[in-house]
Amino acid sequence: MVADPAALRRAADALAGAKGPVAVDTERASGYRYSQRAYLVQLRREGAGTWLVDPIALGGRLDPLVQALEGTEWVLHAASQDLPCLAELGLRPGVLFDTELAGRLAGFERVALGTLVERLLGYRLEKGHGAADWSRRPLPADWLTYAALDVELLVQLRDVLEAELERQGKLAWALEEFEAVRTAPLPRPRTDPWRRTSGIHRVRNQRQLALVRALWEARDTVARERDIAPGRVLPDSALMEAASRNPANEAELLALPVFRGRSQRRMAGVWMNALRKAGALTKAELPEPAGQHDGPPPPNRWADKDPDAAARLAATRAALATIAEANTLPVENLLLPDLVRRTCWQPPADLSPESVASVLREGGARSWQIDLTLEALTKALAASAPPPAG
């Protein structure tokens, strides 16, 4: 364990003096905390052993570790989940190998860490604490064992997967994918995140939507200030219940099932204030029934809105499925589904291979993806709907 500056310096010296890739993992407290910060960082390198770093005890100051790992290759499993919280600590890989992504590209149907380790290395990893509250202190010994096991065999797994990708002629593809993950910008904030409230699809009344939005925003403020997962402040079901009943006062609110508890009684004023503000909105201030989208409509509406676009999408999906099967790849790793939909909805005007390649490149497709799909995609984009019968 590394929980003080002296131990951090020992860890940094040991890791800097070792050789080979560094296995890296983090533990967060999703479902317990509002933030997605790392509450534990696990590191292992041949010759240095395993180090479990507590960034909370260190106040997030990991400068010696940042310097020790500069320019090294990192091995992570599902790296996109861990890289943002590592970047918050100043930790960024110089080179990346993602074992989950490697497993997908190698054609394995199940790519969970434990599954790949058991299949390719013959070990069964002890599980049981992945969904635990890692913000808890002190961390129990069996949790620390679980955390250490997540990096115990990562480098060996990396080596086996690299050999398999090389055998299949896919290693160059994988390296492009790893670099894209490593250099990817942080995801943009969602537009109208309150629209993801569970059960909101049943709401059609704009006033009720305004009530859901007001309660969601009030809950989000409380959760952020207290660093508590929003669902632990107030579950989505309670937001929906309050929005549908629209209680006139605190007594009516507290009569609702979820609001009868002690903590909700203390918060009753917050929720009622949100409901009253939403109730006072003018019609022009109410949210639209459907959220704003910057992309095409849902594909199930294409046949009515643009039959030719629907024909292009059907032809493109069939072509990509054939290519993916021939190369033992998940079709979503061949081209991002969102990029496929956008390209089919609004293809380039001249449909030349050069124009299609440019659209794919601007949409984030890698060179290997364009090389594999360009010819078939260019043909599929020329599809059109059959003329009406009669």
C-alpha cells in the first residue's frame, strides 16, 4: 500500500527501475459517489512488484509516480473507463495496450478480464468486490487482494493477445485503435441529461417533463455538493412519482412512499421548491416533448422520412456485416454505428471513394477501417429505395 509521500517515492523508484510494460487499473466508487475519481490505483511492473496507491490519502499529488511512468507502455483492460480518472491525477500513458479491445479485435466473443485470463492463461481470478464502495477507509484486506489480482496477470495477457493479433494479421489495426483510445478527448457533456431519467419515456405532458427536469436538477446539485451518487440521494422512481402526482404541499409530498423516510423529510423543502418553480414556468419555458438531436432521426423512422436513406442504411449494414464476419470482428468495431447512420443519412454528393473516405476520416474512422470498408461502403451508399408498387 502507498498512502504517504515516503511510500510514494519508494513505489516510484521501484517502478522507474523496472522494465517492460506497466499494468494499470483503478477502483472507483460508482453508485456511491457523484465523482468518478480514482480511489485506488493499482500498478505492477516486472521487477517492481505490485503497488496499490491511495490517491485520497496523498491528496491527489502523485508527481513522483507521474515522472516514473513517463513514456512507458501501459496495459489496461477497458482503458477508456480508467483513463479519465487517471488523467485527473496527472497520469497519462505514453503508449497504450488495451486487453479488452485486443480481445474484441481478435474475435473473442467474451472479453471480460476474468474470462480472457481463464481462457488464455488458465487462471481463475477471484472476484466479488468490483461494485464495492472504494471510497471507504480503511480498505479491507480482501478488497486489496481483489484489486491486486486485477493487475497480476495483465502483462502476460497482453503478450498472449499481441501474439494472437499478430497471427491473425490484425496487430497494426489494434495499435491504431489503442492510439485512438489514448488520445481521445474527454466526452462532451450530454445534452439534457435529465431526459435519461428511468421511466421518462412514459411522460408526454410538457408540464410533467418540466417537473422531472426540476427535480433532476435539484437532486444533481445536492449529489454534486455532497459527492453522493444521485440515485442514493433520491431514486429515479421517486422523481417520476413526484412529477406524476405533483403534490401541492410538503404534506402531500411526504405522503408518497419514497418520501416518508427521515432523510427525505429533511429534504422536503428542496423538492417542493423545485416543483413550485417548474409549476410557475410559462408555456414557452416548458421543455419540448422530444429532446434536441444533432444527428439523424431513429432508423425505424427512416422509411417514412427518407426511403432512399433507409435503403442506404440497409445496404450498408449488410455489407459491413459481411466484412466483419469475414475478418472475425464485431461489426461495431469495424465502423462506429453512429458514423454509419450519419453517413447513410447524409452521404457525400458525388459518392466517389475519395469523398466517402474523407467523410469517414472526419468522423473518426481509422485507416485500417477505411481500407477494409471503403469499396463496399461506396457501393452501398448508391442504393435507393425501389419505386412504389403500381
